[in-house]
Amino acid sequence: MPIRIAEQPGRTASAFAREAAATLHIPEALAALLHRRGIVTLPALREFLYPNLSMLPSPDSLKGVQEAVAVIMHALIQQQTVFIHGDYDVDGITATALLLSFFQQTGHQAVFHIPNRLEEGYGLSRRSIDRLLVGSGHKSREGVLVTVDCGISAREEVLYAQELGLQVVITDHHEPLGPVPAADAVINPKQPGCTFASPILSGVGVAFFLVMALRRAMMEQGLLAASSMPNLKQHLDLVALGTVADVVPLIDVNRVLVRAGLEVLSRKHRPGVFFLCEQCGLQDAPVTAEDISFRLAPRINASGRLGKPEIGVELLIATTSERAKAAASALEVLNGERKQLELDCLPGIMQQGQELVTTGRLGVVVHADNCHPGVMGILASRMAERFQRPAIVFTNAAGEGELLLKGSGRSISGVHLFHILERCAEHIKQFGGHAMAVGLTVEKTQLQAFAKQFDAALATLDLQLHPQDLLVDHHFVRKEELTADFAHFLQYLQPFGEGNPEPVFLLKRESLLQQKNTRGHLLFQLRPANGQVFRGVGFNLANTIGSYAGPVDLVFTIKRSRFRGEEVDQIHAIYLAPA
């Protein structure tokens, strides 16, 4: 497998690394790595390593916040109901739970509805508005409808809600497609005229800034006393869950929110979070962004994928252990069903994808007649990761026979998938989303034309497609640089994710000591030139035992894990080759 090593630091980067090491007392190798990632000044480096909530911009810098606060405050003063309309993924579920928890804490009435994706489809619709009103049991339709993580393209639906007597506040983070709705207020950092410092917020991130502004207004207008003011930091566990799960870049404002949110999440003060972590074996361990992506988020997402998003909300707003444990158990069952649905479709999807890649396609567009709509996004993610190309999975739209196809797409770093779809709009009936994830509908007769145009649009980009290459961030030419101190400071680069990938390292001609096979996994020890000892693991690499009695080239990451109740730094082997 070819290994690509990131450009080694030149004179400028080396000088920066030495200055950073002397000023901030961090390893030079780490400073050089971050310099290659675009952090080239000491103030920027300091902010990156030590983000704190004081760095958050004012919510007033979000266009539409002041209008939204005025509308909601009017409803609260008039003791009208707040109707919350969410979305069925983790971002929408956490944003819904955030607003519900805030209004509950401040003593105001709020009800919610999240569409059943199998019956109502995505986003704000006449049907979902009707269900929200009927399901809440409120005969009076006076109040305010607040959308979270949806609504930015729902122009007709907003008018319908207003005709019913509701005021409407849209909060969303998806790309606007055409004019924004004529709502009473629209908050979206991507809407025209918004100068917010970070337009890459998640839906729950947008909701959090609205809550910041609402709390201040409630205090100023006497609806909230200082003694009963909610501590908004306690809601950052929800922000971290939704932000990481939605694969938005973990930089700038998102980095501040998620770093603080992971601290809150690791305390597990929310009953639902505790029992969710218990299901994942994380009840006694700190939670990382990786844990959210691969353990927590899939379980919450399973509720929305299989048409029961209210269970995800119930988990996160539960105030008793009984209700939280029941919701966590229900999610575990749903997640098992989701896994089986995924396994049923995966082989056929991957075969189609491989055939397309072999023919030289830059984008992977496949169609599976019987694919469950709840797992299309996961399958698209699997293909994008496997083939290192943007991928879209289509299946037959429910109730439409074979006339319409519903699709879900996932992207790779450097490809803004929504913008690519804009260039294919003539072949699309409806679409929405953002840089990394999209949903769309096409007529079946247009599928091949769409796939061809999709590939043509990607061909105009300077795509660096190396699906079989391993990109190494830093080669330890001086092996003595790999120390416990380096591993310690590496944790300050967390959280890892989109926009801030986990660094990958290389050691050449290194010996693996005390190799052992444990349930198919390779365990070993590493002793770099400085004499320190690191435990190492190579998952599913036990068949290499004995093959590398001599020196090897080792590609690896460094993870902090718990071993017998103590935190240890561990080498995770990605690739081994005889030196």
C-alpha cells in the first residue's frame, strides 16, 4: 500500500515550530504538524490548543436572531405555546431536545414533533405541521412554530403555518435553495447577508445561539431571575452530539462548542446520556468525538432511520432513570435492526460501486430497489469512505411505484456536495443539504442523465483521489521525538473529525516487541530511541505475527485509552510492512 508523507517542514515551519515550543512549551514536531495544517501564527495556535467559551461570538451577529427573540418573547409573555419542529437525524433530535430542555427549565410550555421519515419525509410539510398541532392536544393555534435543523427551503409550508395563525421562526444550517421563506424570523448562518463569524454551524449549534440570546432577553424583561438562570454549558453535551454526528468541520466556533461539550458529555449528568454510554461500555470512560461518531450517534440515529425519532428525543430529555433506561434499551434494539438492514444491502451496493470506480467514475451513483430508506445515508458513507469519492445511493420512493427515486449522498473532504448538485439541478426534482451530506429526489428516467452530469461536475474539480494511499501527517525521522510528553500534548488537538482529522504517524525500521495474538488482534510493545515503552494494538492484524520478526515500517495513530482503571497512551497500528 503506497504511503504518502505530508511535506516535511521547511525553514519557515521549522522556525515557527521552535518558537512555538519555546513560547507555548509544546513539542516542536506537534507545532510543525499544525503549521502544515494552516495554523501559522502563535495566537492562532494558542486559540486552537486552548479553546474556551469566551471565544464564542455574540449571538447578535447571527442575522435574524433579534427578530426571532422578539417573536418568541411575545409568545412567552402571552403564555402561548412554543411548537418545536425538528428533523429525524442526530442533529435535529439534539436541537429539539435542547429547546425542549431550555423551555422546561424556564417554566414555559413547549411541545415538539419530528417527522416520521417513512411516512412524512424530510423537513417541514403541511402534514407534519398538522401532526404537530393535533399531537400537542392544543385546540388554540396561537403561538410560535420554531423549526430546528430544517425549514430553509419550506416557503409554501411557512405560509401554510402562518395561515393557521402561527408565527414562524426558522432555524437551520442547510444551504438555502432560492429565496428564504417569508417567516417572521429566519436564522441560518448560510443565508444571504449573514456575517456570522462561522457559517459552518450545525443545526443544534444554531439552536444553541438562539437559546443564548433568549436567556439574555428573558432576564432583561423579567421573565427569568438571576437565581434561576439556566447554566447553558450543561446543554453543550447535546451540541457536541449533534455537531459531531452531522460531520460539520470541527474548527473555529464548532471546535469551541464541541471541546466544551465533550467535557459535559463525559460527566454524563443527563440520565439518557448515562444509560446510552452504558450500552456502549463508556459509563466509566471519558467520551471522545470518535465515540460519538461510532457508538453514540448511530444509536440515536437508529430511531430516526426506522421511523421512531421521538425515542431519541425522549432519551435526551428524560429526567428519571426509569424513562432514560427504557429509551436507551429501545434504541439498542432499533440499532440492531438498523445494522441488519444495512448488511442486507451492503454487498450489492459495494459491487455496483466497485464496477463504477473500475470504469473511472469520479462519483459513485448507485440504485438499489429494495434498500430501506433509513440506511441509504449510511451506505453512501460506507462507499465514500471505501472508494474516496462522493457517493449517492438511490432507492424507490415510497408510494411512487417506480416513477421517483429517493437518494442520500455523502461527500469527501474538499468536495462541497450541495454545490455539485446545484450544477445538476436540471435532472433533479428536489434536493437539499450541505457540504458533506445531501438528500435528493429524481425521476427514474433521469437517473442516468443525472449520474453523467454528476460525474461531469466532479471532473471540473482538482480531485486528489488516492483510495489506496495512506497519508501520513508526520514521519518521526528522529525517533526520540515520540515521547509520553508528545502523546500528552497530542490530546490538545482533540476533538478530531471533519476539518481536523486525527494525525497519522510513521516510524521506519522499528521493531515490534512481545507480539501476541488476542482474539485476532495483534498486541505488541514499542520502544522508540528514547527508551520509553508504548503498548500497541493492531486490530485484526494478528495474522501478521511472526511475519515481522525484523524491523517494520509502522503507520499508526496514538490514542488515549483506559487500561485497568488508568489512562494510557496506546499505539494503534494502521499498516505494517517489512522495512
